[in-house]
Amino acid sequence: KNKNIVWADLSISAIYTHTGDVARVLCVINDITERKDLEFKLQELATTDSLTGLHNRRHFMELGQRIFDTATRYGSALAVAMLDLDDFKVINDTWGHEAGDAVLVALGQAARSSFRNADIVGRIGGEEFAVLMPETDQNQALVAVERFRQAIATTPVFYASTSLRITLSGGLAFFCPQEPLPDESLEAVLKRADDALYLAKRGGKNKIEISSRDNIFSV
């Protein structure tokens, strides 16, 4: 009546007469809700970053490979973003690791509201995140990542009566199955996005760089 889901294990057995006819049927129902809840919890712990609620690195790469294989098979576009908080070490050194954790939690919340349900967002390092955007062209990806960057830059994180202003830098790369590069792979696309991220950091931070294979330009 409280609309909670109850998991049950149903066992059905027939009871026969001495002539082999079914005399009755015995049904036994066991409540296994606690066991199923524990299974779901263990699965969540194995696939989710406990701090941000995003995919952890291992699960992100597993999902990413499936998406990459699908894009290859059906010839659909795939956008990849690498994102990194700017000067995160300064926050940890100045305010402590709890403040840094608060920033990461806020970033996870912003990511869930900025990207589509179809997009895969993962925390793949301390303050480094990656996003896979299936069936997304360059303009669509840029709009999504820039929206996320602006949301982070304009929304302070409050910790211990202090307003923390944070920014992030990002790199974008694209997989084009119609014109694949030699030895193209998910790791190769992530590497191009990471190279673009490096240029964003070197170019002043709080910006997005787009890798277009032949040249890299900032936005």
C-alpha cells in the first residue's frame, strides 16, 4: 500500500496421489527484498563513483566501448569530451579536502542536469571527467559542453559559510565512422580530447578547445 517494490521468490510444487494424479499444488513465496536490495547496492558500488554519483572509470570505459562499437556498426557520430576542474589543488590546499569533495558533489549534480540521459558521464580521475555523447555532431556537442562550463562558472559552491567559485576546462574530439583515422579506437578519441583539454589549460583555462584532427581551435 505504500507503493514500495517487494521482490519475491515463488516455488510451485505438485503433490501427487498414489495413482500419479495431481492432488494439489503447493506454492511457497519467500520475501527476498532485502537480498535484491543488497544486490542492487553492490552493483551500484561496483559501477558508480560514490562521491559524485557518476559512472566510475571502469564502468565508463565499458559503456564507452559499447557506444563506440555501436557508432562504428551503424555509422553514427560520436562526440567525446574531457573535462578538468581548474586549480582544484588550490581548493584542497586552502580549504581542505572536504571542501574539495563538496565541489566534486556539485559538479556531479550539474553534470546530471546539463547532459542528456543518453550521454555517458564518468569521473575518470581525481578532478577529471569524461562525457560520451552518441549521435551528436560538433555544434550539438559544443552547445552541451559550453552550457555545462558556464553552469559551473556561474554557480558558486557553498562550504562552511564560504562561497567557492570554480571553473573548468574542456577538450572535445569526434569519431566520424565515415572517415575513420587509422587504428581509430575509443582510447584514441579520448586521447585527442585530452590533448585538446591540455591546450585549454595552457591557453588560460575556463575554456573549451575542439580537436578537429588537423587543427585545434578554442571557443
